[in-house]
Amino acid sequence: MSKFITFEGIDGAGKSTHIAFVADYIQQRGIELVSSREPGGTPLGEKLREIVLHEKMHLETEALLVFASRREHIAEVIEPALARGAWVISDRFTDSSFAYQGGGRGLDRAKLEALEQWVHADLQPDLTLLFDVPLDVARARLDATRELDKFEQEKADFFAATRNEYLRRAAQFPQRFRVIDSTQSIAAIQLQIASILDACF
Ligand SMILES: Nc1ncnc2c1ncn2[C@@H]1O[C@H](COP(=O)(O)OP(=O)(O)O)[C@@H](O)[C@H]1O
Ligand SMILES: Cc1cn([C@H]2C[C@H](O)[C@@H](COP(=O)(O)OP(=O)(O)O)O2)c(=O)[nH]c1=O
């Protein structure tokens, strides 16, 4: 049966590092897998991603654009894949909007809930892997590796609020969230992910 798995965490937590591992692990079982990301995942969504990640805008514009990208992603990629029995993994989904636009930037949660109801009232991930690390660890990893986009340049209090909102949601939806202590070694994290996935097959 199809599964929808999302990857979440503050920038630098290690999400991208583990996506290829998860993709391999699932495909080794002969399952059709669609691997995607947000904002993005479709040609239009990728254009919206460029705008959201690099342009200054009103907070509500930002929220509307990430949900516009998501609407397209669900219609063009996620729903068709799930309907034919494939598994879908997405690097970020709606929990990112609650964490970044809600927690980080302070957008009223009720507005995000209204958008969520509008865009995907009947769809939720079956499993959400939350990569959780203290801010200083995430920051040190980012500084060591890449040029920072608009979100990655935010200050520590932004990421503290983002992380808190993720942890709040994990506590609110314990049946789909698995919180992974991402200060562990990559090998230890992969072992933990493998045992989480084994429970899904
Ligand atoms: N568990 C870990 N231990 C040490 N370094 C890590 C770990 N996970 C990721 N990294 C490194 O941290 C950096 C950021 O990881 P990345 O997966 O790109 O984070 P994200 O996608 O969450 O922003 C990369 O250079 C990666 O190799
Ligand atoms: C999906 C989504 C992402 N974002 C932000 C979080 C990230 O900082 C950024 C892009 O995420 P990500 O793909 O993790 O960036 P990178 O490729 O640099 O690892 O978009 C939101 O603010 N709201 C959202 O709804």
C-alpha cells in the first residue's frame, strides 16, 4: 500500500543527508518511489521556490506562496503517485509552514490551519521524520558547507521558535511523527531510520 513520508527539521539538521538513504532503503524492496521536495516538486513549484527563498515579501504572501506550490505539488505529483500505489517522500511539507511561517515568523496558527484545510483537508503524511538538533549544531553545520538562502540567514531566535514549533507539532501528532536526535552520528541515525521504516513495510 502507498505511503507518504515527509522529512522535516531546521536548516542544517541533516535532513538532506538522509533522504538518499531512505530512497535506497525503500527501492531495495522493489517499491516504486517518488522523491520530491517543497517548496518545489513541479516546474511551477520550482519557480515559486526561487521567489520564496530569495525575495523579500509580506509574511502572508510567503505563506500563500508555499501553499500555492504545495497545491500544485499535491495535484501533479503526490496524489497521482499515491493513487497508483507508489510511495512518496517529500523533503518538507506543511509542518515546515507551521514551523517557519508560524513559529519562526509568528504568523497566526489559525491562518495556517485554514490554508491546510483548503489545500489538503484529506491528506496527511503517514510518517514524518523530524531531524532535531540544538541550534548551535545546525548553525555550525551550515557555516561549514554552503551559501545561505533567506531563511538560513535568520537569527538564532528565529530558529529557536522554528524548532519549538516542530517539537510542539511532534507532541500533537505522535502517531505520525518520529523525532530523531540528529546530534548522533550519521551511521547511528541510519540505523534508527531503518528500524522506523521496517515497521512500515
Ligand atoms: N549526523 C551528522 N553528523 C555530522 N554531520 C552531519 C550530520 N548530518 C548532516 N551532517 C552534515 O551537516 C551538513 C548539513 O546537512 P544537510 O543534510 O544538508 O542538512 P539539512 O538538509 O537539514 O539542511 C552537511 O555538510 C552534512 O554532511
Ligand atoms: C516547505 C517550506 C519551506 N520553507 C523554507 C525552509 C527552508 O529554509 C527553505 C528551503 O528548504 P530546504 O529545501 O530544506 O533548503 P536547502 O535545499 O537549502 O536544504 O524553505 C518555509 O519557510 N515554509 C515552507 O512551507
